[in-house]
Amino acid sequence: MNKPLLCKLLGLVAMLIGGSMAFGLPWALPICGGNWQHEQEGFIGLVGSMIICFAVGIGLRYLGRNGDAQLFRKEAMAVVGLSWVLATVLGGLPYRLSGTYRTAGVRMNTVDAMFESQSGFSTTGATVLSDLEDPDLVPRCILFWRSSTHFLGGLGIIVLFVAILGQGSAGKALMRAEMPGPSHHTPQARMQHTAWVLFLIYAGLNTALAVLLLLEGLSLFDALCHAFGTMATGGFSTYNASIAHFATVPGLNGPLIEMTIAAFMLLAGTNFMLMYMVLIFKPRAMLADIEWRTYAVVILVVTALVVAIGLYHHDFDHCGADRGKTELLADGAGEQPLPVGNAVRYGLFQVVSIMTTTGFCTDDFDKYNSFARGVLLLLMFVGGCAGSTGGGLKVIRHILFFKTLWLEVEQAFHPSVVRPLRLGGEPVEDQELRKNVLVYFGLIVAIFVISWLLTITVEPNATWTDHGHAVEHKLVDAATCVAATLNNIGPGLGVIGATKNYTNFSPPIKILFIWRMMLGRLEIFVLLVLFVPGCWRNQ
Amino acid sequence: MNKPLLCKLLGLVAMLIGGSMAFGLPWALPICGGNWQHEQEGFIGLVGSMIICFAVGIGLRYLGRNGDAQLFRKEAMAVVGLSWVLATVLGGLPYRLSGTYRTAGVRMNTVDAMFESQSGFSTTGATVLSDLEDPDLVPRCILFWRSSTHFLGGLGIIVLFVAILGQGSAGKALMRAEMPGPSHHTPQARMQHTAWVLFLIYAGLNTALAVLLLLEGLSLFDALCHAFGTMATGGFSTYNASIAHFATVPGLNGPLIEMTIAAFMLLAGTNFMLMYMVLIFKPRAMLADIEWRTYAVVILVVTALVVAIGLYHHDFDHCGADRGKTELLADGAGEQPLPVGNAVRYGLFQVVSIMTTTGFCTDDFDKYNSFARGVLLLLMFVGGCAGSTGGGLKVIRHILFFKTLWLEVEQAFHPSVVRPLRLGGEPVEDQELRKNVLVYFGLIVAIFVISWLLTITVEPNATWTDHGHAVEHKLVDAATCVAATLNNIGPGLGVIGATKNYTNFSPPIKILFIWRMMLGRLEIFVLLVLFVPGCWRNQ
């Protein structure tokens, strides 16, 4: 392992994080709508964090001053893994130094700060902050930093993606499309080209969504924060009611804002390479892609089922009544919403939000019927497409998993017939790939089960009973906590339902959540590389 | 596929089932304690069922009169698979023809009868009968037939085991020990020898337990029924309170009976080949066996944890109070039981009962703390040792699963180092085996998830709300239903808790349960062979 190079690159990451914090500072100033009295501590905390970041960065650059430019795969994976650890620690400083309040009267401790930071960088969107709307508890500049971590996390995913691009058969199968580009260049140059293209698409979509939200009446602050939360499939909002907040504001068109965000969540869960193909006028690449087709079909089918079964169980009856509608009616904006339209509006949003692993909410799906609750819990494990900012296991892995099972069962009875695994008609054979997919599923199941058992054992019952929840729900709630953090979603069922948060969990379990978010985001293997001693030996 | 041979063998199975029904008849007679008034319908139902079984058997033998003696693996698997289907149908006849009552006033319909029959043959022990103690509802002779299906199911498992013995690498790994026997004989002769040895051990243990229970004061009827339920890891009792009943009977030593049954459950979950080794004075084979050691350690560790955490949560405080103790005290039998002794008594029994997939109960573990509930739910997927009558995934598959994951993760970082998979020090390499274990886990996860989703979607909420259960528990309860049937256990949590049963489920879901019990028992592949069209073509 080339340690000087590692230090050099990590120093760069630390400085990048410190620099990014600067963008939070203006929101503390009165000229940008900040109330200095509330923002003072946040401002000081951010500045202090920046100083520490730069100090760490300069220190690491000094240690790595002799690092050369040769970056091998092992180093690339180690850099990404360690960057995430470093980002979690440094990104948590502003919360800690500003003394932000978790709930009224309780300041965030170190574990809380790390949790919020990891949740941001891993684009999970799980929060320990129970009141975002009181600037006395959470300063606006800290809120902006919180959403910025989503943007940076999304960037990190793109870097990770480029790093594994075309590496090994599994990487190739996950990518499928070779990145079009100047073919006479070196692989290094191609990688840089790819990284730039993906970055520009990501930044472009963030900008486009922010502009649209501005046009739809949001403030610049809200527009930027929600654009970051959407395009990174993060899910941090600046309101306690998440996206549902906008429907309650007179003058704002709630449904329009919701559908805009839903559309961009769909894009955020799409392979960015495919979007590039569409941009260079090859739109058929997207429709021809088996993963994207499956992704779209799953969303459509599940939405249809959630809407149909939800209408039968009257799941959406309250939606028009206790939010949105009454305000809109009071505002004289419109007539009684149609039940079906209402159901589609809320059903589609929740399904897209969970499937893309964003975690924004416009309704509390914990109140839905059992099918909807169950299927949303399963969708958490599906996630977005490979090459998107979405989390979860990724659609392509599920396709490969079921195809592998099918082929293996068939082969058990016809040992003489060996059929290759096909993706969209193309054979993508090798036996390694089949095994790798099965191993990945096996690891996820093992991590899920062990984490679940730890959570139900270690977490005291008081987390449920002291906050109005029945302890009988501990098994399900814990399962959704694990699913929602491992797959980088955020909300789940029960104690972490759409209107709840992670604030009441005990510190050991919060630390477990932090690791799980990182494991999920880095797809296990990248993180494991840090713990295999052999990787650290030279050569 | 050699169809005449198939018919011939299936005819034999039908006649065997018919013949076995005869053993139920005496219990209807006054001389054996039957009250003819209650037993009349049961007797007629049994006789009618016997006639149908023999008619079917003779018909099948006639169809297969030209079948030759060559039995290949494919035929063996098909015979086992089809026998199970045939047994389910024929074994359900006595319930249907005797008009046994599911609950007071509701006679068993065809689905109920098939469910009870499949539950017996697959040694699951899930029941739709809500009152076993009223001979007006369930005649004694039918109750005996019900327990006999466990005995026959256990026999079927032994046949299945011999059929797959040494077939392919997976079969070899599952077996590990080559069966010692006359080595100069043909494979056919060795197979027959193995089958006889295993049968004698099985029958011997059944007899031994029945005699012990007789000596401990049970009636012959109860002793036989509970011996069948124990040694087949079935779980059908003749009392509503399952094994907990005996502690409430004055004059019986509840703890002694419970520990006797627990000891035999442990044996029933042990590889029968290892018991043979012990019988031929090679007891070290058992202690040296990695699977048996793991099995024993898991039971010890989980029991210790359930007892310790249960004492902390006061899970066992009620045990002494509302059952057993008061009666024993009233009987002047003894002093106040020690809390720890009490906890060990109840904790050990539930853990052994679930781990071996028997499903007998002396306490309602749904009332335990979350850790105990969760860990028992997980133990359902572990099950007994390969080569036992236990269900579940089997301990050896879990060992192979975790070893494979470990080796694969290691190999991802050291592609040059290829280490073989070792079991108890011996390398059992091949790549096929690793993949097969992963495929098996994948199939179980897929079946579990799909069944769970179907159950929560199709089963009406009324199954919960009409019977005093909160519909919010549907997700967990459905998961335990799936786990308890797929792994052939019986009881689970909530609506199917230790004191509940499957009577209230809707017919479509009962049919799903029937399939799942069969899938679990036949370890998926044997059943799948019936649905692969290519297998039915000649040559």
C-alpha cells in the first residue's frame, strides 16, 4: 500500500470538506435572511471546523509530500474508504462545535454529530434532529452544511463509481455500457473524462432542480437544500414535515413541487451513464437498458398496487383532510381532490422516495395497510440503478440474483445443459459473476440479521415505551432501522416512521447505525479492504 | 422417467399409509379407553380412509405391473416428492371422512384436512385443531392417526436421506461420514443396509421414549403420541397446552417429563449416522463431528443467553405462578422453585424445541423479551443436523455458508491465495459446493420473502382483529408463520403463538402453508424436480 499517496489524497479530501463548509457561512448573515442572534454559534462552529479541516489537510499533505502519482485499484478503494471515515469525523465538527440541539435542551454529543455527518455523506437522510424549524435549536448555516454533506456524498459516490468502473467482471457487469469517449487515450485519461462527464451531469441536475424549485416559489435556501437532498438520494429536508410541508404553505402549489421532486428522484436513481447517452442524442440506450427498464417497471407496478390496495383499505382518506387540502381549500385554490388522484399523488411519491433510497416523505406510510408497509420495506433492499447516487443493493444485482438462481435450479436437473447468463439478450457469462452476486446477497443477509439481533438486544425497551410506542413492535421497528440505514434510506416504520427520527436511540446503537450506513454506501467490499491486514503490507 | 416403476412404488406407499391407519382403530374401542359414542365417526372415517388407500394402492400397482427394478437418482427423487403429495392427500382423508371439528361447530374442510395431514407428514406440528381435549370434537382414534403421521413422516425423511446419500459433492458434504458397512457389497446393498440401520435407530428411540414416558406415569396413548411427536421433531401433542399440560396434572413429575422429552428432542436433531457410530462403540465420532459440536454449542449458548436476559427482564416470573408450581404446591409436592432453576427449565425447553424444529411448548415464548423472541425466530432457520429428522436449513449448511462467505471475502483481496474450504480440519473443496450452499440460501431467502409478501397481502386483517390481535403485528406474525412452516417447526409469534393455532387463516393462505411445509421438508430441490418438464421425458 502506497501510504504517502494515501495521505496526499486524504489531505485533499480534508481541504475539500473544509472549503465546502464556507458555503454554509453566508446563510448566517442577515443579508441572506439569517438572524445573527441565532446564527452566531453556528457561524463560529463552522469557522472553527474549517480551521481544523485545513489543519488536518495541510498535515496530511505534508506527510504525503513524497507520494507519487501511480494509483492502483487497491489504493483507489482505500482512499475512498478512508475518505468516508475522515469525512464522517470532520463533517461532524460543525454540529459539535456549534452546540446544535438534538431536542430542546439537549445538545448534540459526539456520537450524534458523527451520526448526522455519516447520514449526510452516505446520503441516507436519517436524522437525530427532532426540530429543524427552530433556529434557536439548529442554526440555518448548520442546516445548510447538513444538506451540503448530501451533495458531497453524491460526489463521493461518483468518484467511487469511476474507481470501480470496468474493474473485474463484476464491475463490468454492473456497468455494462463502456463509457463512450476518446478511445485513443490512456485508461487514466478515459477515467478522468468519465469522472468529468458524470460530475457535470450531477452538478447540472442539482442546478436544474434548484432553479425549478425557485420558480415554483421556494426560497433559494430551501431550493438548494432540497435539490441537494434529491439528487444525492439523501432525504434531509429543512422542515420537520419533510416535503409535506410545502403543501401546507399558502401560495405554494404542493402537488407540483412534490411531482417535480419525484421526477428528479427518479433521475437520481438512474444510471448517470445512461443519462449521458441521452444527452449525446442516444436516448434509445436508456430504454434498451435492462436495469433501467426493470427499475421503471418495478416503480410502476408497485405504485399501482400501493394505490389500488391503499384505496381499498382507505389508506389515503386522511391525506386530503389533515394536510394540504384544507389549506388549499381555505386558500380558495381548488375543489375536493379526487380520491384516486390523491392516492396516486401520495402513493407514487412514497414509492419513488423509498425505491430510490431518498427518504423524503409526503405521508406517513407506517399508517398504510400491511401490504404497502411490507412492500416498501422490501423496496428498501432494491434501491436505485448501478451508477446512480441511489443506495440499496441496486436493481442490477437483483436481476443477476434471480437469473442466477433460475439457471442454477435448471442446471441441477440438466447437468449437461450449461446456459450462459444473459442480460438484455447479451451473454455475460462467467461463473465468478454468479458467485459474486450470491456472496454479496449472502453478506447483506448476514449483516442484516446480526445487526438486527444486536439492535433488539442492546437497545433498551425504553426507546419504545418512553415515547409512546409499544415494545411489541421492537422486532419490526428494529428490522426497518437496519434496512433503512444499511440501504441508505432514512425513514422506516414505527419509532423511525416518517414523522419520527433517530434521536432516542442509545449511543452504542447509533454507532452501529453509523457503521451500517457506511457499509451500505461503500458496498461492503470497499470498507472491508481497510480491515484486511494483508492489504496494508507493501507490495 | 420410468413411469411404471413410479406407479409401483407409489402404490406401495398408498398401501403403507392405509395399513398404518389400522393402528389408530383400537383406540376407538372401549377396551383401550375409547368412548364409542364419541369415537364412532372417527372409526368409520378411518376404516373408509383405509379402503380408499388400498384401492388407490392396488390401482397404482396394477398400472405399474411392468415396472422393473432399476431405480435411478431422478426416479428416487420423484418417488419421494410424489409420495409426499400422495401422503398429504390420503393422510387427510380420516380428518375429512370422520368430520372432525376444527373448532366447536366448524367441521374440517378439505383444505384443513390437507393442512393437518401435511403438517404431520412434514413433521411440522402446526395444527388447525383448536381443542384437542374434547373427544366430541376430535376422536381419540383420529388423534392417534394425527400423531402417527409424524412417525411416518420421520420414516419418509430417512428414506429421502438414504436416497440422496452420497449423491454428488453436496450430498457427500452434507453426509461427511461414509456409512460404515460391508464394503464388498454393491451400492444398492449398502443403501439397503444403511436404510435398515437408520430405521432401527429411529424405531428404537421411539420405543425407548415411549417406555420412559410410560414409566413416568403417562398413559400408553399419550406416551406413544408424544414419542412420535418428539422423535420425528414433529410437535403434535394430545393436549391443548402441549407439554406444559403434564406439569398441571397432580401426581406427574412435570420437570422430569419435560427434561426427558428435551433430551430426546436433542437426539432427534442429531445425525442418525453419528448415533450409529456411538452404538458401534465409536462415541468419539460424535464429539469429533463439527456439525454436532456446533449444534450443541449453539443450543448451550442461546439457552444461557435466553435464561440470563430472561431473568433480567423477569420473563420467567409467571412460569412458576400460573402453571405447574401452584398445582405442585397444592399437591404438597415441593417448595418454591428457584428462579434460576425455573428459568433454565423453561428456557432450555423452548430453545431445544425450536432449534430441533419440534415445536413442543412448555411456555409462551411470545411473552419473552425481544432478544429471546428474535433469537428463537432466527433459530427456526438453523434447524437440526443433516441426517436427523429435524427441519430448517440444517446446521451444516450454516457452517458452510459462513465459511464460504469468509473465504470469498478473503479471496476478493488476495486473488492469488486460493484456500480450500475445511470442515473439521479436512479440506472438502470444490467450487460447486460453495455455490450450491449460496444458491440454497438464496432460494430460501427468495421463498421466504415472496411467501411473506403473499401472506400479508392476501390474508385479511380480520384474522388478527377478530381474534384479539393488533393488525400492526401482521408483518412480524406473518414472518413467523412463514418461518415456522418453511422450517417445519409449528408455533411462532402472535396469532400462531405457543397457545394459538392456524385455524383462523383463510383457505388460500392455508394452501400456501401446505406447499411451504412440503418445500421445507423436501429441501426445495426434490419438490422442484416434479415441475421441471424435462425430467418427465423418457431418457
